[in-house]
Amino acid sequence: MLEEVLLEAGERMDEETGQPSVSLRDKMSNWKAQALEAYKRKPISHWILLLLSVGAMLVAFPASSLLSRVYYANGGTSKWIISWVAVAGWPLTALILFPTYFFCKTSPTPLTLKLLVSYIFLGFLSAADNLMYAYAYAYLPASTASLLASSSLVFSALFGYFIVHNKLNASIINAIVIITAAMTIIALDSDSDRYDYVSEHQYIMGFIWDTLGSALHGLIFALSELVFIKLLGKRSFLVVLEQQVMVSFFGFVFTTIGIIVNKDFQAMKSEAKNFEGGEVSYILVLVWSTITFQLGVLGSTAVLYLASTVLAGVLNAVRVPITSIAAVILLHDPMSGFKILSLIITFWGFGSYIYGNSSASKVSSS
């Protein structure tokens, strides 16, 4: 019954537009044939690796966000430590990068002075970005922080337009407006999900830090793309891994300096003793935070290389509700009607952005 209604609707649209009539059944058959053809063009190893990369994005990133919230909910207080674990796993990426030089018989990208300076600058921005998100997760529920962090898509589009001169079409502009509206809904409903031990001032500051962190994340994304265009001239899996390792390394250096100056390394011992669940739980939370964040980064890098930026955008859209729902189930985050509405609107905005980005890619390639 539903299929017949859709088919009739498709035929009426063709009559109104004056275009040759193409039934929905024919379109679905074409899509199925194209998908099957794409599947046959790639070896089975490609699809296995892509499936693992997708799983890494959809599991590791939400897990990392939840673990940050667990750290603060169980007695952790340091913002520097949480920002430090986000980049402390850079050797894991390096362990994957270095063997590929031998297996792929390639050489590292020559490290010029301009490229080195760009890596150092991006590393500094990455350290600042992680610190802002640490403040956000210290004061906000994980579901709220995740929804606010989705605004990085808006800033990525805007900075991409002004810095890299990426295209902005009606769908992308629509997505920017929709996601901004979703963030406004959360701001108006701030009293419904504020923890009792978090003051109103701290909640507002968490909201501000999360938004600033999202803006900085969008700037980092645009500047990274500019580095590929101006300095690297190519974008391969190895080059993306190289950039990730170098930026994470310098982010690790800057964050380590901050921890040393703030004397948080010395405070970790007493913090572990007072942590709910004991020292073992404290260590496990930090270790798994480090591992999950790097797995998420590796997964997103692999998806970009093995599939497309559109699929990466789809997965980024999907992991927002996954994080929010997991936070409600596992951490008992409050979920008001306004937050649910914001979640739906955010997902709608992501869909509009993905459609606009896909349309822009088709226009540029034609």
C-alpha cells in the first residue's frame, strides 16, 4: 500500500515538472544496481576495513565523550588531564603510520619550515580546543555537551567558506539555520538538565566553552584543509595520518606543558585515591579515554579515505543521537522534551547539510 502511494506521488511530480516519467521502483532498482556495482569494484578487504572504521566512529567517539563525563561525575576535577588524554594516544596512530611506509613502499612527506609551523600552530589550537571541551564536560551532561558540540558543523561550513572558499548552497545555509535553532532551544531549556552540584554560573560557562570549542574545531578543520591545498597538494591516507600524528604530537606537547605548570601530575595521585571506585577505576577511565579517542580519530580518517566526506558527515550526524541516548541510559542524564526536540532538529540539520554537500560535490565534479 505504501509503495503504491509513493509510486503515484512520484508519477504526479513527473507530470507537474514535465520531466520524463521515472517510477520510484525504477529509481530504487538503479540505486540497487549502482550499489552492487560499487561493491563489486572493491575487494572484500576494503569493505571489512570500512565496516571496522565506521564501527570505530560510532562506538569510540561516543564512548570517549561518556568517559569524560564519568571522570567528572566520580570525583575528577582537572580540566587539563581530560584534555591531555585526548592527545596522549598519538603514539597509537604513529604505530599504524610507520609500518605503512614499508608495506606501501612510500617515503614520508618532506617536512618544510612552513609545514612544520602549520603543524605546531594546529597542535596549539587542538590543545586549546580539547581544554574548552574539558570545561564543557565538567559542567554539562554528556547529552547536552554532545548536542552543543554538533554546532561545529556550522562553524566548519562558515570557516570553510571564508578560508578555503568552499561552496555554500541553499541546503547548507538551511542546515546552519536549523542547527543554530537547535542550540538556541537547549539554551532556553538550561534549567531542566543542570546538575545540583553545578552552579548556574558554571552551567553557563560550560555552555560557552562548548560553543567556543565547537567554533575552534570548525576553524581547525578549515585550516587543515587549507594546509592540504597550499602546502601538501594531495590528500592520501598516509598524508592524512601524517598530519594527524604531527598535530596530535604538538597538541600533546602543549597540553603536557599546561599540566606541568598547573601541577596536575602531582595532584593525580590524591585525585585517584578520592575517585569513586578507587585508583584502578581512575586509571581505567583515563586509559580507555585515551584509546577510544584515538580509535575514533583513526576511524574517521579511514572513512574519509575509503569512502567520502559525505559518509563521514552522515556518521558524525548519527553519533550525536547515539551519544545522547547512551548518556541517558548509562549515565541517567535528564532528557526533557526540549532536548528531544533539539536532538530531532539537529539530526534534520545534519541531513540538510549532507544533502547540500553531496549536491555541491556533484556540481563541482560535473
